[in-house]
Amino acid sequence: MLARAQFFPIFLALMLGIFAAPNVAWALADPERDDTPPPVFPLSQMAMGAQADISQLQVSAAATGEDTKSKADQLRRIGTVYFANGNRKRALDEFDDALPLYRQVHDSADEALVLADLGVVWFALGDKQKALEYDNQALPIWRELGDQGREAATLGNIAEVFRAMNDPRQAIFFYEKALPLYRQSNNRHDEATCLNNAGLAYLSINERKAALADFNQALLVYRQSGDQSGEATTLNNIGGAYNAGGDNSSALDYFNQALRLDRESANRAGEAAALNNIGRVYRDRREAMKALDFYNQALPIVRDLQDRRAEAATLNNIGLVYSDLGQSQKAVDFYKQALPVFREAGDREGEAAALANIEDEARVGKQR
């Protein structure tokens, strides 16, 4: 049976402008393909926020007259709101219009921010080469300005693009270039983010020792800074590394530590990811009823969070357990529930896996 890939909570260091991404925990699916979720991009938290009225911003932009810098700023704000509302192509238009204006007034810092914005939007649109093109234009500007924090964030963006292009070694190269810059600027949070992402890249090429070294460094940073959410995510990643190596007892211990911290800190996304991870371990142990219990605890959480991709993965996981139990019809019912959710989330690989599971289950069911 085609099984869905397991994916672990991920810390991302991509940016839209200067803002680092939030900590993101992801639900799990079962292994056999790499289904690392795409980056979630933060928004440039300009004065208006995500709920700003675009028409008001457009009026304001028109009122700026000959003030080229103000006009560029307004265009960038409008683009940010379009991006927040899911209108990526309109966001692209606004950022494209802002870029030459910043160049016209020789505003290098804002030029680099818009280049970063464009990299993010192109990544979200699925054009990774375009994303790299804009990130690589932003990078030398930050170096010229001596802005190590933004240089590090841009290197992290480039690394994430390479990881999404299934080139983890190039990703690791750029993470390792970003890491000392985060340390030099005493940015402990993004240092840990970078370590976690590098660890995930190592894990994807089965270099578990290197992955665990990075995860354990990240864990220490989060514990020193009292960041329970980051600590829990890293514990999940460590558990994932042990599970990938076949040590499901150690994996279960780390996942349970993560679950406790996520519940203490009311991190619902992290809680759902840990529950899915634990369910996966019990499925590997052929303890189907325990696996179902944990998957069924995760399902209402991801629905409450409206995390459609995690919901689809969890439904698919439940289907796999019913398949293990020989209950083909129930398995197919859950795959069929997962299928439209994958489609809604734009997860074509998930959609393909769910379809394959349905077809495979129909074939297996006839043999039972």
C-alpha cells in the first residue's frame, strides 16, 4: 500500500521582509515519501496589520503624489495585505511596482525587503527558481549594508528553497552559512530555528547522527531561553530521528515529553503533531487500537485549527490503521474523507497518495 510520508514539526526561518516565521508544528502521515510541508510565511507586520482595508490603502497610495518613497511603502503594504488574504498574484503585482520606486530613490534596505517579499511570493506560487533569483538579489544588499540578521534570514530562505527542491545538501550548506551570523547577532531564537531546519535536512538524507547533533543544540538553546514551544518542537524532531532509526521506545519517550510541554503551553498545533507522532509509533508497534486513540485525539484539534493539510494527513493515518486491522471499507471511508481535503489544501502529492491508497485497498479488500 502506498503510505503517506511522515512529517515532523518544523521550524522555519523564512521571512516576508524582516519578520521571522512563526514556529509551526505539523501533523504526521506515514512514511514512504518525503512530504515535508511547504513553508508558512509570516506577514510584514506594517502599521495596518492583516485586516487592513485595501481600498483605504489604495486611496492613501494615490494621495502620496510625487513622494516616491511613500508611494513605494504603500504599494508594499497593499501587497502584504493581498498576500495575507491569499491573493498571491495581486501581491506580486504590488511588490513588482514597489521595487523600481525603491531603486529610484536609492533605498537599498527597502529594495532588499521587497526582493525578499518577491522571493516569498514566488515560492508560494511554486516557482522555486524565481524565489532563488530574488533571494540572491537581496543577499548582497544585506552584506553591503552590514545587516547580519537579515543576511542570515535570507540565507535561511535560500536553504529552505533548496530543501523544497529536494536538494538537502545545498540546503545544509546555506543553513551552515546562516548559523554563525545568527550567533554573532545574538539571535538565539533563529539560531535554534536554523539548527532545527539543518537537522531536518540531515534527517532527510539519513544522516541521523548529524541531525541529532543539531536538534540537541537547538534543544539547549530553547531550554536556556525558556521557550517551551520551541523545546517541544525540537523534542518532536529528536523523537522523529530516533523513530527513523528504528528506536521507537526512545522516540515515544521524546514524543511524550513534547506532548506534555505542548499541553502546558497550550500549543494546540504542537499537541496535534505530538499526538500524531505517538500514533505513528504505536502503529509501527502494531498496537492499532492505541494508534487510533492518539490519531482520534489529534483530529478534532487540527479541525479546530483549520489546518486542512494536517487534517487530511490525520484522516489518511486513521485509514491506514483500519487497513492494518483488515477493515477495508472503513479504511476506504477515511481515505475518501482525506482526498477532498488534500485537494482543498492544494497538496497534490497527498491527493495522489490517498487515491493510490483507495485503489490499493480495493484490490486488497477483494483478496480478503
